[in-house]
Amino acid sequence: MQKTLIIYESKYGTTEKIAKYLSLVLGPAKYCKTSEFKDEFKDFDLILLGSPIYSGKIVPKIIDFIEKNINWLKTKKIALFCTCISTKDGNENLTKLEKILGKVITKRALGGILKHNKLDEEDSQALKEFSEKIGFTFDDTDNFNLEDIINYGLELKSLKDDLIPLMPSLQLKNLIEEFLDSHNTCTLSTSYKERVRSTPIEYTYNNCYIYLISEGGEKFANLLLNNNVSIAVYEDYIGMNNLAGMQITGIASLIGKNENEYKDVITRKGLNLNFINNMVVNMNIIKIKIIKIEFLYSKFKKMGYEPKQIFIFD
């Protein structure tokens, strides 16, 4: 699986906090300061470098690390971030880093925190001199924005997923459909605003769609307001060498009782249509158009591929 290494410096804790949050989104991942770096970390696939901006500049330890490790860094996919009060300063510094490293896949200036009473004497004096130099006084500021950090993490995750060497499309689709056909129970996750719901439910798969039959329930309160869903289909965990499960991203709709597709689903499920129609309660069919499948399957590694494969449905 593609691994992410986050190398950072942080004096007052903000950049370290961001590194920790990004590592959670980008897992499998590890974060470390430059002094904690080990040669064994060079085999990570994506390298994310992070630094605060002090007095308009990247922390020297990050510059030193890059200069000492430039040869192997240039062989890796690199992304950058900084924490700053002024995003203009942040972007200018990241552009300078990019010129040293060569092309990076993405970079982002993220909001930082400035508290004068937290600064040590050296930083306080440096900030005073920098303020006098640019003719601007910095007040206490808190631009830390967790949503911006998470969004950057998700952007990086998407770029990271693009690094995964994929098996031939038709071969992967056949294996996905074989897995779906060999199972019949999933977890359907729905949400609307702060309301979330996960429902274990039987399913049938047919030609890029998943069908669920349900009497109703709280999941419909979400589906009627937000038709974006996630589905998990998996086998029981018995060890790291036998992982088998998929996360499915899809869009849900309801099939009307008088539609031909309703009859087809009932028949394909092996149920009696007359019996269903004569039930005292309604049976509802949820149709889910599959958009994307993230398939973690240990067998892929034995076939010479990454154990995680991603398939986008047309």
C-alpha cells in the first residue's frame, strides 16, 4: 500500500498538530521531525514536507534537511505545506522550496496561530524586527482552520491514490464483480448534516448497480435529503495476509412499485412478486449506482499488484 511520510518542524505546536491530522487522513502514514528521520523512511511513496513561517521565512532545519537529502527526495513524489499568518508569505516560501526540489505534486499554505505571550525572547525580537522592516505590526491571530487542513488531506489522498499501479481495468472489474456476486450482505452508510446511519442489509448486484430491499427505516430520512451513500462489503478478518473488503461510493435512488425494474429486482432476488404486492406493508427498493470502488484484497499482492486497487465506474 502507498505510504506517506510527513517530515516537519514545529516550535509552538501548530505545525505538529497539522502533521498529526494529515497523517490520520493519509494513512498508512508516519510523521516525524527532521531530527527523527531514519534511512528506512526513504522507502515511503509520498513525502510531505511541512514548516511554519517565522519572520517571513521557512524554518532553517527544513531547508537543511532538503539540501542534505536532495538526491533521493528528487526521486519521490513530494508535496508541501506551511503554517503562516500571511498566506501570501506562505505561498512565496513554498514556491522557493519547489524550485529547490523540482516539481511537487501540490502545495498549500495553511493558517497558523500567533500569540505574542507564547513567543520566546528570540522569536519575539525577530518578529519585532520583521514588523519594522515591512511596516506592519502583527497582532495576536488565530487562522487555524481544521476544515482547510482536512480538505488538503483529502486532496493529497486523491493524488496519492493516483500513484497506485493499477491492474488492467477489465481484469479488476471481473474480480470486483466476482467478489460482489459471492456475497449478499453489506453495510449501507447514509447521512444528512449531523445525522448518520449505518445499516446491515442484504443486497444483490447487477450490471454496475446494487439493489437493496427494505421495509423502511431511519436510513430513508437521510436518503430523501442526501442520496450520496457509502457501502462496505467485506469478509471476516482472520489475518493481515487475508484481507478482503471494499468501500463503495454511490448515488442512491428509489424504484417505484409500478416500474418494470421493480419487478425484475424482485424476480432476480427469487421472491414471489404477487406475495410482495399483497404484503400489508410496502417493500421499498433502493437502487445504488456505483461510482467508485476501493478494493483491498490480499490476493492482489500475490498477483503482482498493490493490495489496494481503485476502480471508477463509467
